[in-house]
Amino acid sequence: MASIPTSIHTPLILGEKTPSVVTTDICSALERRPTLSWWIAIAISSSMLLLGLIAVGYQIMTGIGTWGLNNTVGWAFDITNFVFWVGIGHAGTLISAVLFLFRQKWRTSVNRAAEAMTIIAVMCAGIFPLIHMGRPWLAHWMAPYPNTRGPLWINFRSPLVWDFFAISTYFTISFVFWYVGMIPDLATLRDRLKAGWRKTAAGFLSLGWNGSFRTWLHYETVYLLLAGLATPLVISVHTIVSWDFATSVIPGWHTTILPPYFVAGAIFSGMSMVLTLMLIARKTMHLEDYITKQHVGAMCKILIATGGMVAMAYLTEFVTALYSNSQYEQFAFMNRALGPFSWAYWIMVSCNILSPQILWFKAARSNMLVVFMVTIFINIGMWFERFVIIVTSLHRDYLPSNWTSYSPTWIEIATLVGSFGLFLTLFLMFCRFIPVIAMAEVKGVLSHGRRK
Amino acid sequence: MSEVSSKKYWKSLTKRSDGSISLPIAGDEFQSVPETIGADPERASVQPLEVRRRDFLAAAGFAFGSVTLSGCSRAPVEKAIPYLVAPEAIIPGRATYYASTCRACKAGCGLLVKNRDGRAIKLEGNAEHPVSRGGLCAVGQASVLGLYDSNRLQHPLQEGKQATWDAVDGAITRQLDAMRENGATLRLLTGAISSPTKQRVIQEFLKGFAGAKHVTYETLSTAAIQNAHEKTHSQSVLPNYAFEKATVIVGFDADFLGTWISPVAFTAGWAKGRRADIDPKSFSYHAQFESRFSVTGGKADRRVSVTPAQLAQSMNLLASALAKKAGVPFAVESSDTASLDTDFIEGLAAKLWHERGRSLVVCGSQDIDAQVVCNFINHTLENYGTTIDITHTAARQHANDEDIQSLLRELQSGSVDALILDNVDPVYGLPNGQDFAAAISKAGLVVSFADRLTETSEHATYICPDHHYLESWGDVSLGHSFVGFQQPVMRPLFNTRSILESLSKWSHSSSAIVSKKSDQTLVRETWGTSVEWNKAIHDGFAKISEKPATGSAFRANAVKAIPTPQETPGGKLALVLYPKVAMLDGRNASNPWLHEMPDPITKIVWDNYASIAEATATRLGIETSDVVKITLSESSEKAIELPALVQPGQHEEVVAIALGYGHPESARFEKLGPEWLEKKPTLGDNGLVGTNAAKLLTYRNGSLHLSGENVAIEKTHRKHSLACTQDYHNIEIPAALLVPGMDQRRPMVQETTLAAYERDGKLPQHGHAAHHDDLGDLWPKDHPYEGHHWGMAIDLTSCTGCSACVVSCQIENNVPVVGRDEVERKRIMHWLRIDRYYSDSEKEDQPDILHQPVMCQHCDNAPCETVCPVIATAHGDEGLNMQTYNRCVGTRYCANNCPYKVRRFNWFDYAHDDKLANMALNPDITVRTRGVMEKCSFCVQRIEEARIEAKKKGLPIADGDIRPACQQSCPAGSIVFGDMNDPESAVSKLIKSGRHYRMLEEINVKPSVGYLALVRNREEGEDKSHHG
Amino acid sequence: MLTRDNKSQTVMVVLLIGAVFSLATLVARLGAFHIPGNHQGYAPEQPIAFSHRLHAGELLIDCKYCHHGAETSRHAGIPATSVCMNCHSIVTDTLGSLRAEDELAKEENRKARRMVSKELQKIYDALALDEEMKQKPGQSPEPIEWIKVHNLPDLVYFNHSAHVSMDVACERCHGAVETMERVRQVEDLSMGWCVNCHRTVNEIGVAGTPVDASLDCAACHY
Amino acid sequence: MAEGSRKLASDRRFLLAVFTSEDEILAATTDARDRGLTIADVYTPYAVHGLDKAMDLRPSRLPWVCFALGLAGASFKVWFEFWTSASDWPINIGGKPWNSLPAFFPVTFEVMVLFAALSTVAAFLLGRGLLPGRRAKLASPGVTDDEFALVIEETDASFCVDEVTARFRVMGATYIEERIEQESI
């Protein structure tokens, strides 16, 4: 049947696709032998991962002292990386859930990959609270379980406990959301593949899915409920992460603006990372028809919006400090902008506030290279944002006698590199073994076979 | 039983179950081993918090689910080894305290030695002691580690080889016999001796030798004072100074609160005379003229920074001003006084004159001329008999530098037949030490009593190692008609022998039949019935009746003005060598606790350095950590290289260098600190800690001078970073980071002037730091603290920053030493730190210094507790912020959230592999493992002990029963701990003082530690410090 | 010769028996399994087979006669060998065998031979005593290395005197030692066990006397 | 297909019609419903909107599961936090009150979401018999790719296979088959 444009908008998927073409397009990428570029990419990323593993192993064997921390600066790269990755992990759920609730159909092209990115990013994030502990082998003490110590429970007043629950819930829900969304596609894969381990695995994981519409009906409800639950969850998780700082007494941390600031920042950084990855995938996996310039443009607009919120937050902090009439508060922000770590502050400002401004121009939005560069800048800037919040607030707090500096050791740098290695390795694996685009959802937004 | 074993003060050695160190145990009837050895030393060596192997095996065994389980689920066996014969008065697990006398320096402070299970583990001040009055300095505190020093000689040495006492005695007495007969030249070289028994035994020993001479030598000699009194009062005495009686105190380069003569006693007296609101009220005026920034200068109401030349001129000026008032002659050569603040000195003279008989002028110079003028000033002010006592002084020999130089000449000429050396190290300490080393071997017989191989003792034919002072009997003349007694608090660890016993044994020819005398017998013989022996040993001191010493009246004709010292030519700097609070003359170079004690002024550890003024540094293009070459003008050989330090308050024309560094003993710290990839060594390029500055001492006018020479300073291109515990020195935040209208000064340390405080009775308002009596809480008060509520008050007025508390805390709480690199990374582990700030004073180049001891503030609304996920830190029912190490998972969130940053994280497993040094560990305290947070506990072990003892007796805990280690050791009594709920407790009374404030009150964390503001005796306008 | 089928069948049977045996052992040991750190039931063999049943149970010797530190110190203490000698310088064997020898000697009209039990001989050896109870020349006494039964981890501070002086009975923690031939750890000595006792006594007191047993962390951990 | 169908002792007869587009399946299903045929199920590669109305299906009751268990999770957690912090072993933490309700909310919220989400998914999977490793019975091999299959159950004797087949052919069915199945397939 001839395709008739379904709306005055340009179609979401280009190239006159039929459902079977979609299936073939997406699945064939998994069925082909990996390309050379994939092998090169995996070699690099797994080397980075290996470096990180060595660094973490050495640190756990020797002690946290192998990091550049000191008595005043108790957190630096570790928690910066944690917050950075958690932030990255926010876009996936946001794209999936929030855009789903808002019936933004363009999400279908990117949601699978974005969710995968979320899960992988949360895994990367989750490693840091674990390895930043002095005695990570006792991490299970964070969980309230019956014990022979009295029983001695845990401190539910501690933001770290909130964090523990938030991150584990977030990971669980994101994973379930991703998996539930993937069941129909796994069934497609199962029915398409020739006998082999992949077919067996797909068969096992597709839970006997047969496309029954009675199931579809409940499935849609579940998906909607999960989206509805995930949306406040996304907001709560980064809010709770921000409370790690906001509930403390340290000037520069103890700020009520942190929750919205962190949530906006998380969406900002997450979107930017999704774009980075999608642009790479688009190019390398030839998905130009599925990830169109319309998709990229929409995400750029989100970047401008959230970037604006972040800028607003930066400004508000200063105004609040000025207004507070607290010398500690005022100093904390003056020190951020003009103190020894001002370089980090200005990197943050220029990457996060200045660089996205170019996206106001349509020409820039449709130039994939420009967009890609902007997203890279934002990724860097958002890492520095967390570094600035954590390190500059800590290194000069109340008593001048405690003022110190901080510089990372190579072990911390290797750990950061290793977390990127883990992220990229898992993402490349995902690209190889799982349909990167939600076929069942894309089929639902095709103009094929639909009159109105 | 041998004669010693029946005495109660003997305790047995702990025999280590692992057998890794074998301590030679002298043939005693019983080898008693306390029951606790399974537990206590293990605490030191076993990482207590790790999953034990048995646990792992049990878990693994279960997981693999098989028969192996039965074999592996049991513990590695822990042994409990009882005594064979239980000694009376020793109960394993209970500490006993013995009174003794500290011999870590010449001062002779009173000690209470805590002994647990046969080993001394902690030294505390003896509150009843007439001289030290309860305090004990850092050096004294740390001297307990000397007992467990693996560098100690463990047996006598004959030509470098292990020998028996019989062999050594035989060989030495044979040779001495021959010398007695032929009247050989025998030289006995010791430090200045203040022990009457030692003096007596030496006299006894030397009696037999016609050509014998006793030579004394000290780097930090007080000879000039004694010689000056010889000149002016015909009495070679070291006076007793009564700082508490003085209303005006003037110090000329005398660091009497830090290193001079008897700092603990002087600090106690000085602090007693400066009470702004504690009864009895009195507040002395203290002016200090000095060439470097000393602890004493930091506490002065007016500190005058002068060159050594100006110091002499100032003294002359003061003396002539006073002479004018008194109408006595004092001729001063016309000298250039343009560079002096003559108005101030005139005013000072007026103040002194007004308070004559109640004032005190002290001088720390090694120059007799200066000391004579000092005596003249005090005489003119009628201070002799009131604040200065020369009638009942300590019988202390003075070390004349002349003697050691002539001994050197004798040695070089080969005319010395026998050289007997006490624990002195002239090769290290003399500027021409290498000549001494070369000449020693020319003596026929060289015997040393050194407890270790030093640069000097390694040349000895025989080394007869002396006991550590905690293992032996002794006495010390304290002055004021008191004598202090020293008793062994544990059995000697090694096959060593008291010097008293050795000398007494050699006092007679080998053929004479005399009974062997123990050191105890020798001390008893000295005192006979003049002291009540049992009481004296119990107390650690005794009052003796002695006739007041009489000299002639003041001999005015001995007085002449100090000759105008040489001017410092342009481009050169005046050199000032000084002893550091911890290291003194280098005697503590093997003590890691003292190396890691931040210098009270510079906060630098593990190094000495050349302190120069900021202007000088700018002029010469030198920055802190640049290695500079200091060359003594007269000879280019006399040069040393060491890092520079830009020191606020330093005189522009002065370079100050600490003695006591670069000691060969410090080479032992090569491996100190945690091993990891980026570790940097604790030692400098020379393989030692710091650089020995003894080369730059000058022998002039009959004595070794520490200051006054001119040196050239030259920048090299090397750098040596100095590990400092405090990066930012100012209490004011950098002006560049100031928001207009923002208070630049942070109100951590509050200070006021005496005038303002006397008028207002309270502190000036510092913007936000207004008194917040109760800010209130948003939530219900669920924690009323109905029983005790422990708190602490620290008086900043009397705190000198001497750091005795820091070391005391470290010893009491098993705080690890981490080494220079870790300190530089700002990871020092001290639970108690002393914050040091500079603030602008009336003169720009003479900043005030402020010291503030900061430990865990035990906040009632503790931010650290709220954030701990696993309840490793929580609040006790009595207001303690408790840290449970074994629950800690090490997130460091608590440390981040501590506004005072008093929490300390175990970044590594800090080495506890020196098994011998581990014997100094406190068995009541866990040795923390890697990855665990720790902090001040208010010495909860002492609180718990007091509680248990009180419960057993059915009595309440009385005020003063619990004294944390810091309070216990504080010479100034600045730290007071107690129950804030008890209105009668000392701490409650201090809290009511108008000077009381709590740090960062405005953030409402409700700290239990409070501070009493620093008061300086100044007029209001005199103090430029900000008041809001 | 087994055929191939037989072989695999045999292997299967052996494996099955093995599996069943393992499972049975596992189940049997499950009851004895403790979580790591719990040594309830530990009863090591001691160098001398000292019987608490005999001394504390039959002879009714007070615990604190030997473990005298319990009243004054944090450690109850293992008695010094000299404490044993208070009695065992005279009592050198079981009362029964001493009496029997006495009677026999009387019957045979001779001096009673010296009877020394094998276990007590170990004490005399440790003290290097000869038959006359005199120190053997040239031999030095060596302490007896007992095996600790109740081991608390080093991270916990326990004070015997604080408990004994509050009249907490020894049995409360150590069980009925007077019935034990060889001492066994009766309680699990876990933190929860300590804490729950502290909670209970705060409500009901010890032997009717109200007490104030702290639940602060720092009461035991520092 | 077994799910949702009545239990019959005898064999059941089904008519399967395969379509290739969303519009066709919607039309065919609506037509079948209008003509009173018993629609056993429809198999589609994606969730075709409007098909629930075409099939006359009731909305899912899973939101109630979600709500109830979310509420249960939250109540349990808030009680648990209160019990551990204020009742079972009250420990003074930073001077905070025993009942620090505001501080208990974040975890309560997380646990609520966790309970709600997991229980909804579990109820869905169990309710629809979706279990790991279960073999799928496909109406037509292409229903997970691009085929839309309508399955009509022949519930009474009056069912005329030929007529229905013809009708579906007209509506675009590419494949039609009658299947006789045992009690369950």
C-alpha cells in the first residue's frame, strides 16, 4: 500500500519502510560479522577497561591513599565520576518514559539505545560508591538485613543510604523497563535467527512471546505504568544524589537549589551523551533513516532548554550566596570563580553555557559535526561541573587551617578512563547483540499500512 | 629471690607468643608472663578488623558443602599463658602508675609512668610535682619510645663485638688499675649533670686518678648564665625563675615557653600569672625581643623582632634607661640606636621600674656579657629574691664550651690516656665534630656509656650501654630545695647496666674487695636519712633541708655594657641557630613521634630549614622550598644547604636555622610511611632528616655561640618541598576573594585586649560570630543528656602551641606516624592538631600568632553522624561523638561533612611492624586498619575506666577524675575537661566566662568543646586586629 | 570386564552415592554451622586435662579463687601455676588413689609411695620441680600454654570487673562450667547477645538491683 | 490458543487469517466482531492502536496491582524505618529526633516505586504466562515480523467456514487456514 504522509510533519522514519524492512534493517546489523571498525573500537575500549581494572585492583589492594585525596578533600574523582555517570544515566529513562508519556513518537528511534546507555551508565556510576569505600568488602552493611549485632540496622537519615536505595531502585527499574520493552523484539529475533546460541538465548529471554494482542494490551498498560513510575524516579534519583551535598553543612554544598539544578544538569548531560552515541551509531551503523535530522534537532532543542536551566542554576547560586550575608557561603562561590580551581569553573561555564548557544541556529543543528562537537563539550563541561561542586567546596571550607589543594594521581585518572572503557565496551556489546532500535515500536510509527 | 624481685615496682616482661623478638631476660627467678599476651600485643600486630581466615574457611567450606567443613571451621588457636608465680600487685589488664622523674632533658619534670602488664606505655605529668606542676612537654611524652628503640644497644660491646659484662668489666678495671698507679690522664666527658648521686659517683670514681678531669658538654648550654652569676654574684648558679610572680616579663631571645631551661615549669608559672577571669586574677605584661619567631614570642603582648646585634643594643638601652632611673652608673658606648624603637624601650623601662621587685627579665643568649647585663637589669629592678631565686637553686653543673675545646686539643696532642664518655655526642654536636672524631682514637682507652652507636660512641673500645632512664634509679636536683627521684618502672629490656653501677664498680681497683652496689643502693646512699625514702619514691620527689647558698653582694664593677656586636654587612644575613621544640639538640632524632610533631610556629614536620623574612626572600628571589646554601662568612667550608622557608615576623636581616637535624640516627626512617607507587621518601637527598647546622656554630669568647655570625645566603637550583600541615596561614581570607562588605576575618579564634575585656567583661561582637546561646532546633529535643554531658574548654590565652597535647594524644591513642610524604599530601593522622594563624598586629612586619588546639568538637548536632550510612559514628548518652572503627566502611562522608575537619582516615595500612616499638602501644585502644575513619574520642577509654571504677566503688565520677591525655599533659593547664551538667565542675565555670565561645556557633552543630578567647595585655588602640 | 554401559552406570552410581553422602553430611553439619565469627561450642583440648567439673563442681572452689582478676581487672586471668601449687603441692593424685595407697601402705606397713597423676606431673614439669618439690637444678620453669576458649575479637573491649562487681554471675556468660569436664563456649558471644543482655538488665536489673548497662557503641568499641 | 479460551472436552476448531497491514487487520477484526464471530485472539508484530476496541477488550486491571503494591511497599518501608530508628534500637544520630520522618521519605519513595514496578511486571508476566524459556506457539511465522493474524474460534455449528474465508479474502487476507486443536495448543 502506498504510503501517505500521516501528518504535515516530515515522517519520523525515512525511506518508505515496511515492517519487514525494519526487521531486516535492524536485525541484519546483528547477523552480519562485526565490522573492522567495531573490532577496533572494542579493542580500544576494552584496553581502557583493563587499565581501569588494574587501577581499581591496585587501589583496593593498597588503599584509598593511592588516590590524591586528603584529610580535607575526602571525595574528588570518585564521586565526581559517580554523579557524572548517574547524570548520563538519566537521559535514557527520560527519553523512554517522559517522552512516552508525552506521546513524543520520535523517541522510538532512540529509546532502546538510550535505555541501554542508562543501564550501562548506572552500572558505571554504581562502581564508584563501591570502590570509594575504604572497605568495599563490607558494602553489604549498607543494606538493612537481620544480623547478630543486636540487630544493628542502618542509618536511614543518611543521604548515602537514600542514594543506595535510589541507585539500586533506579538500576532495577531501568533494567526492567528496558527488558520489558525488548521482549517483542527478542521474539522477532528468535523467529528470524537460524538455530544457534543466539536463537536459543533469544528464545529463552523472549518468554514465549507470540504477539497475542491480549498480551499486547496488558503490555501497553505495564509499559505505561513503568513509564509513569520511572518519571518521578528519574527526578527522585538525581534529587537524592544532590541531597548528598545539599543536606551537608559545607558551604557550596548546603544549597537548596541543588535538586532542580542536578536534575536539569542530569538531563542536559544525559541528552548530550545520548546524542554523542547516537551520532556515532548513526554514522557507523548506517541508521540515517531511523535517526533523522529531525531527531537530532529535537534533542538539540532539549539541550538548549536544559542548558538554560543549568545556566540559571549557576547564576542563582551566586545570587543566593550574595543574598545570604554568610561569609562562608559568599567565600565558597567567590573561591569557585576566582580561587585556585577557577580554571575548572571556567571550563564548566564555557562548555555548559556558552557552547550550546550555537544550537540556536538551524544550520548548526543540522550540521552533525557541529552537534557532535557541542555534545562532546557538554560531556566535558558536565564532568567538570561535578568536580567543581565537590572539590572546590571541600578544599576551602570553614577553617582556613584546613584549606588544602587536590590533584589526582594517575590511578584516579586510570579509573576514570576505565569507567569510560566499561561504558563503551558494554555499549559496543549492546550494539552487537541486541536490536539497537525498538523494532516493535518503530513499526508502530511507520506510515506503512495506515490510512489516517 | 634476687634483691630486686621483691620490690613492687618491678614488672615482668611480656614474652611475645610469636617469639619473633627474643628479649634477653636476665637470670631472674621467675619468668613471669602476663596472661594477656594472647590479647594485647596481638591487638597491635593483628589487623583486628579483617575477616579472619577461619571465617573465610567456614564460609567457603559451607559453600562447597562438604566434609572439609569439620576440619576448617575452628579458629587458629589463641594461647593464654599465665604467670608461673603471680607477682603481687600486678593484675594483668590493670594499669599501675609509678612516680618518677623525666630525664628527656635537663629540666627534671615529674612523671607518672603508666605501666600495663609489665611495660611502660605512657608518661604523664605528676600534678603534685613542685617544679613541673602536672604538665609534661612533647619531648618528655615521647621519651617512652626510647625504651622500645630497636637501635638501642642490647648488650655491652668490646671493639664492636658483643661481650659479657664480666669481660668488659675485667678489661676496663685492669687498664684503670694501671692508670691509677701511673697517674694517667683520664678524661670523663658527660653532659651537664644535675643528679647529685651521679655527681657523687663521678667524684668517687675520679678520686682514684691523679690526672683525672671531668669535662661537661652541652650544645644548649646554660653556662653563660652560670658564669655571669659567678661574675656578678660570685655564685655559679642557674637561678630559679618565678614567672608566676612577675607582673612584667621581658624576654631577650629566651624561648622560655618552648625550649629554654625548663619550659614546662616556666609555662605553668607564666600561665598562672596570666589569668583574665580565673581566680586569682592577674595578668602580666610580656614583651619579647627576639631574632626568630619562637613559641614565646608568639605569646608575648609585644614582640619585637630584632637582629642579634639589635638585641644586644636593646639590652644596653634598657639597662641604661633603668640605671638612670635607679641612679646607678651604666656606661654604654655610643652605639647606633637609630634602628631601635627607643620609645618602646623607654616605655618598657618605665613599666619595669614601676613594677620593680615584681618583674622579670630573662636572656637566652650564650654570651656572658649579655647575661651580665641581664643580671644587672634584674638587680636594678630588685628582682633577686622575689622573681629570681639564687639561694636554693638546682645543683646543676654547667657545661663550659672552653673545656670541651681544650679536651679536643688534648686528644689531638695524644696526651689523653683514657676517655670515658657518657651519653654525649660531640662529633655530631660540635662545629668541629669531625676533628673530635679523628682525635678520639688517640686516647688509649675509650669507654662509652652510650645506649646506641653514635658518631662518637662508635669510636669507643668498650661500650657499656646505660639503661633507659625508665629502667634505672636516679635523682635530680630540682632547686627550691627539692630533689626528684627516678625509679625503674619496668625490668630492663636488654642486657644494659646503669652508668651509676658501672662507675661505682670501676671506682676501686680490681683487687679491692667491695660489695657490688646497685644503682638503687647508690641513690639511697646519697640521701641516707635526709629523705623519707618510701614517700620520696612514692611521690617521685622529696623536700630536703639545705642551707641557702650565699654569694657575695651584687658586684656592680663586673657590669659593663655588651660590646657593640659586628654589624651585618650588606648582602649578608645574621645567623641564628636555635633548638626546635621537638628536636632540641638532636637527642630526639630517632623518635618518629617528635619528627612528625608539627613545629608550633611553622607547622612543618620532618625537616629543618632556613627561615627568612618575606622581604629578604623577595629581594633574593627565593621561595619556600628552594634549597639555599648558607655559608659562614669566615670559611667557605662551613656551608650547608637546606630548603628556605619564608617566615612571617622574621627580621629581614636574619636567617634562622634549627639545630638537631641531619642526625645519623634519622637514617632509620628510610622506609617510613606506607609503600605505594607514588610514595616519596621521608628522608632528604642526604639520606637523613634535615641538615645538621652544628657546622655553623661558632666558638667565640669562650663559648659556642648560636647566633650573631654573618652568613651569606645563595639560591641553588634544587628544590626540597617542606611538608607543612597547614597550607594557608592567615586567619583572614585572601582579599582577592572578598565580596564587598564581607567580613575578611573568620571568627575561629577570637581575641581581645585586656583593656577591652576588663571594661566589657565579654567579647567584642564579630559580625556573625555573635554569641548564639541557643539557636533552637526545628525538631523535638529527644536527647536531653540527663546524666553526664562531657565537654571541654580550652583557654587560648594560656595555650602556647607547645604541642605537648598533640604528642600525648598520639601516644595514648595509638595514632600512627605516616612520614613526610603523607603529611605533605595533608594526610597527617594526629587527632588533635594545633591550628596556627598569623594576624596583623600593630606593625605590618610583626604579625601576631594565634594558636588553637582543635580536636573533635563532639557536637551534639553532629553533622558527621547524620551522614554515616552504617551508624559507625553515633552519639553517646553522655554527649560523646562515638566512632566505631569496626563498623566503619570508609565512605569518608563524615569527614567531608565535618566543619572542623577533625576526622582522620586510614588511607593505608600504616606500618606496625616494629615489634619492639609496638610495645609502646596502648592495649586498651584498637589499632585501626586501612579504610577506617578515626578521630578524637575525648579519650573514651579513660572515661570508661573511670566509670567502671566509680561503679565498683559505688561513687559518682568526681570532677577531675577523667583527664584526657591532652589535658593531662598541658603544661599551661589550658585544657579542661569535665561534666557540663555539673554546675560546680571546672569546665562549667569556664563556660560561664565572658571569654567563652564555641567555634562556628552559628551553624548550630552545638559543639561540646568551647574556647576561651585569647587576651593580650594591650591597650585597645594598640591592637589593630579586627573587631567586627 | 565392564562394558561401556556398565562403566557409565557404575560411575553414575558412585556419583549418586557421593552426592547423597555429601548432601547428608551437609545437612548434618548445617545445624553446627555458625556464621563467621561465631565459635559457640568451641571446646579445645587443653595441655593439661584440667576438670572444671571436679574443681568447681565437686570441690566447690569459687571461680574467683583461680580467676581472681575477674573482680579487679578487665581480664579474669588464667591462674598462675603457683596457684595450682597451693593445693597440688600436697594433693599429687586423685584422692581415691592417694587413699588407696595410704591404706595399702598401712597394710603392708611401709611408707606410702609417692603417687603422681599423669596430668599433675605436667604442672611439676612446668615448674621444673623434682619429687621433693624442689627446683630442679639447671632447669628453668616454663609457663603452661593454655588455649583460650572464650575469644572476643580485638575490636571489642570487655571488662570482667565491671560485670562481676555488678553481681553478674559467671554462668551468665560462661554457662555451667562446674558441669564441664573440658570447658566449652556455651554462648555465641555475638554483639547481639551482649546488647540484648544489656537491654534486659536495664529493665529488670541484675539480681534485683537496678543497673545502668550502657548501650553506647563506645561502651565496648574504642 | 489456550489463553483465555473456555475449556472444552472436545476438540476446538479455529480459523486463522493472516493479513499484511494494520488497516486490514483492524477492518477484518471489526468486521468479525460486528458479525458476532468469536475472536480468539489477534497476533500482531506491534501494538496496533484501536485493536482493543475492535476486539471489544476490557482495559487491563494492572494499574490496581501497581497501586496496591506500591502503597503496601511504601507503608512497609515507612514503618520499617520508624521501627528500626526509633523503636528497635534507638540510637542518637546527630541529635536528630527518634522519629525523623522527613529523612525517612526518600527511601520510602524509592521502595514504593520498586514494589509497584516489580509487582506490576511480575503480575503481567505471570498473568500472561510469559516465563523464561517458554516455547512460543506462533499463529503464523511472521507475526513477530510483519504479519497480522486473526484467529476466530468456531464456537457453534452454524459457523460457516467458507463464508468467513471468502469474506476475509475480500478484506485482504493472504493466507487462511482452519485448525483443529486439542484442549490446548
